Amino acid sequence: MPPHGSSLECQVPEEVSLAMIVSLHPILEDRSSIASAVWRDGQRHWLLVKNTVLESFRKTPSICISILVCILVTGSPARSQSGPEKRLHSRAQLLTTEAPVSYPEQLVVTASGKTYLLDTDLSTLFIVEKDSSLKRICGADSLSAPSDISVDNKGNMWVLSGAHSKIVKLTPNCQPQTQIVSRQMPLRVATNTFGELIVLNGAGGHLFEIYGPDGKLLREFGQRIDYKDETTNSELSDGRIATDSSGGFFFSFNYPPLIRHYGRNGNLIREFKPESDVPIEPPNVSVRKQGNSMVVRARYQILVLDLAADPRGRLYLLLSGKNKVPALSEGTQKLMVLAHNGRVLGKALLENNFHRLTISNGRLYLLRNRTPFRLDEYPLL
């Protein structure tokens, strides 16, 4: 929970000039209260009123949602210059464990409420207990150089080993069920609402393959951005996948800063570039031979570190804009919320740097996967 007096930094749409009332009663500690945000002459004032919803809320829902998202994702209190404060329900956790932890790179939260962390350095899968401790459930005996993980709606775990170009389906107690061996350099995995497996590939004629729950290939699609070099194609084709509520998914490239929305059958619904205040320079990827091995040098900026979609189709983005190494190692405090078409709904500056985010059961989860490890939760509207 952020401390009292922490700053709230949100970009309010320029068209906001009249008094705007935002209903916050579903997430306030006192459910009979409604917090109202009023902007007059560029000044921000906070008021607390009882059981009142004014006409301006109904007339300007999109702007109100934008303001609300800003308040919500920061977890900061809505303050008045004089008067009471209301704080949003949130849960901040400094993760603890007696087992060795190195790099809990990937975060998954299931519909049943289980929270998993995949340590890709130690080939270990942890579950986060209610007291914020980490419990080891799978190790190197079940996981071979894991690089990504997704959990389907039945609790089965799909674990990717990028080094071995292999994807293994495990039961909740880590017993292998199905194995997929790919020749297309798989980079990421995700499961959609139908239990199908989405695989992002770094090579081959298409960006994506879709597999059924039995591990059989169903379809492939997605136009790759061709840089005329296999190594560059693989490096820049990487990115993040966020599934939607209808079997499709959003995909954000590492480079360029571009988001695509695909339907379940592979149709491209739309694509757009997220708004950025950081100039993005052209990438520089080079390969040289060193002895019997090849050394890849990649310098490019990653704008979207991670993304997630809520049931209403809104996108939550962790934004960096730094070069690859500092972006991945340092994380970011910047959070942006978009409509499904890319329109900005809100921006916030978080209290801490985070590397991963996900949405489940009406809550936003933010992970810091560098020490001190941290997992924060915030409620969604």
C-alpha cells in the first residue's frame, strides 16, 4: 500500500474543462461514499459527497473512466486540500522465501486465484502463498531451461523451453502430459479462453501457431516484419501476448512499438502504435563469429515491457522506452491504460518499478522480478 502523502501523477485529457464527477463507491472502504473529481481552471480539487451521482458522469463516461483509471492504478489516496482522505483497497507484498530464488521472470495468475512465478534462472516454478511466501512446486526435474509459462482454465501448465524449441504440458502437480517440438524457434506461449495454446515463433512463415489442448496444430497466421536477416527477425519478433475474452489476443512487438489485435481464427482486427513521449530510434542488430560460436549484439528500445487486457477490452501497458538491457533489468513506473482501439484512457506513475503485469479476477497484478521482489495488487473498476 503506498504511504500517505504519495504523489498522484496522471495526465488528464485536455478537453476536461467542466466539473467531472467520478463514481468510486464500488472500491472505497466506505461503500456509501462517492468520491468526486473536479477540475476548474486547471486546478485539481477532491471532494467527498454522499450518495450523489451528477448528470456530468452520465454525459462524459469516457473521460470519467480515464480519471478513475488514473486514481485506481496508482493506489494513491484521493486527497482534498483540507478534509478526510479515502484510500483504495490494494495489497502490496514483499515476497519472501526460504528456497533459493534468482530471477522470477514470468508471472501467471489463474482464474482460481493461484499465483505462479517462473524462475527461469533456476528452472523452478513457485506458487505465491497468502502470506506472500513462495512455495516451490516444480524444479529442474520437470522443467528443462524454461523461458515462458501459461496456465489454461483447467489448471494445466504449458511450459516453453526456448533453448530446446520444446513446449511441455504439465498437470497441476507437474506431471507431463503432452509435448510439442517446434522447428520455428518458439519465443512465447499463452492460452486463450478456449484452452488453446498460442505460440509466438521467431522463425518460419508465420508469427503464430495455435495448438489444441491435445497439442495438435490447428492453424498458423500473422505476417512477420521481415528484416532480411534471420537473427534480426527472431530478435525483433519477440514481444508480449495478452489474451482477450473472446479467444483472440493482443500482441506487442519488442520493435517496432506496435500492437496488433488478432481474432481467435487469426484475422487481424486492428493494429496501432501506443502513444509515447520517448523518441524511438531505429534498431541495430549485428552478428559476429567468435571462435565456434556466434555473438549477437542487439541495441534497440523496448516501449512496451508487458501488457494485459481486462474483460472489458481495456489494455494495461507497462511502458519503458529505454534500450533493451536497462529496460528489462530496471523495469518501469509508467503505466498506461488504452481502449481496445488504442485510445488513451489514462496514465499513471507507479510507486515502484515493475517488470510484469497481469489481470485476473478483477484485479491488476504488478511484479517486480528483481530484488527486492515485489508483487502488488490493485482492484479494477
